Amino acid sequence: MIIVPVKEGENIDRALKKFKRKFEKTGVIRELRSRQAFIKPSVRRREEIKKAVYVQGMQQEEE
């Protein structure tokens, strides 16, 4: 459960922003979206390798 302490006289918009930030960090929405469709482990692994190759190429390009 997410608890956002609201100080006396604090703007409700600021408290809502804090709540949204905490909620985003939990990763609930990301997990729900990933569970909408099943991705085979082999495909998931292939995508991870592809991403790792891309990131490594970007790092080498900087040097």
C-alpha cells in the first residue's frame, strides 16, 4: 500500500505528484502491460541480447 504523507497547507497537486511518482516506481503498470500477452522465453532472451548489443555499441561509439 502506498502512503503519501501530506503536510499541513501542502498543495493537493504536489501530493498527487508524489503519489504518482511512488506508484510508477512500484512497476505495477509495467507488469500489467507485460502480462497482457505471453512472450516466449526464447524471444525475451533474444530481445535482451539485441538490447545489450545496442547499448554496448553506443558505449563504444562514445569512446
